Amino acid sequence: MDFSQAWLQGIVLFGVLAVLAFAGVRVWREYVRSKRAASIDCALPAALLQAASFGPRFPLERVFFEIEGAGYGALSEEFGQARRQCAAGLPVPRALEELSKRNSSLLLSRSCRLLSAAYSSGVDLSRACRALAGDAQELQAIYRERQSALIVQKYTVIAACVLVPLILGTLLAVTSSLDSASALTVRPARELGDALYLSAAGYSVIFALTASVYSAFLESRKVKAFFYAAVLVPLSLAAFYAASSFL
């Protein structure tokens, strides 16, 4: 191998590592963001029920204060920041708007919009919080049912990323062993076997990439396709190579 080839391979390797590092950072950030949003969604119904217990007429700033000190994790942190903004002179509707923008939780965003409308119109905030808590619990139940249905599909596809290469590799291994035992084996037959081997390996990679995109689509998180591909592609190739060299 001359210097130019080694230099080119080094550039390619560096580019691959850079892409993997970038994808890893994106996946990690998406994971942290989604975990925080899930934590907020989980704590929101209990926080709204606590706010509904304050009575029919209470300042919304008190809700910020009480939820901040109630130990709801990320939700308490966000309401604490909203309380500090109100203490600095920011209007309550604007603080709720900023609270919604800072987070990716759709449930929190919807709750902030309705609370802002209720605060501006002067309606009973206790009743509004109780209704929001009920809606949040119903939406979470629907989301859990949907996730239970989708998780079966996702893991079926992931399992196929191992089973399909295993089957292909086993078939190629059996075919190769029969060709080796035959006295009629000729060079074109061996070349055809090599072509089939590469085609099956390529199909395993394409199947794993498709499964990665589909799994990320089921979770509504496109960036996780990189994470799934980083796991499923090597796993599929390992299953294929293991099965094809078994016999």
C-alpha cells in the first residue's frame, strides 16, 4: 500500500468517525430531550390536581411557587423559572408562553395555552386545572396503549434484522458446501457464489437500514434512525457472516 492510498483511507476513516460522532451527539441530545419531556408529561397531571386544590380563586403565580417546591423534577424546575420571570415583572401569560417554548412536551404546551386563556378571561382556575388534569391522564392512557401496540411492531422488525441474515447465511453456507463436495464445480459457479454472497450481505445491510428508519418512524423520532442503524447494521452483518461460515 503506497502513501496516497493510506492517506485516502485515513481521510475516509476520519470522515466516517466524524459522521458517527455527530450522529452520536445528536442521538444523545434527542434522548435527553425526550426523557425530560416524558418526565414532565408524567408529573403534569399530579401537579395540575394539586393546583386545583387551592380553591376557585387563586393567583396563578401561587401555582408556579407550589409546583416549584413540590418535587416534580424537571416540571418543578420549569415552573420555578416561570415564577422567577413573573417576580422580575414578566406578565403571567408571557411566562406561560416562554414555559411552553422551552420544552418539547406537547401536553405541557397545551396546558400552558389553556391556563393562559383561563387566566386572561378570569374564569375559575381550579376547575380549569382539574379539567386539564383529567385530559392529561386520558391522553397518557391513549399514548401508553399506542406505545404498547407499536413496541410489538418495532421489536418484530428488529428481530428480523437478525433472523433474515441468519437464514441467508445458512442457505449460502449449505450451497457452498454442496458445491465444494461436487466434482462439477467450475470457476463460473464459484464466481456466481461470490456474487450471491455479496448480494446477500448487501441485502442484510439494506434491510437493517430500512428497519432503523422504520423503528425511528414508529417512535416519531427521526434522529434515532442513526442510533438504530449503528446497532442493527453491525448486528445483521455479524449474524450473516457467522451463519455463512458455520458449515
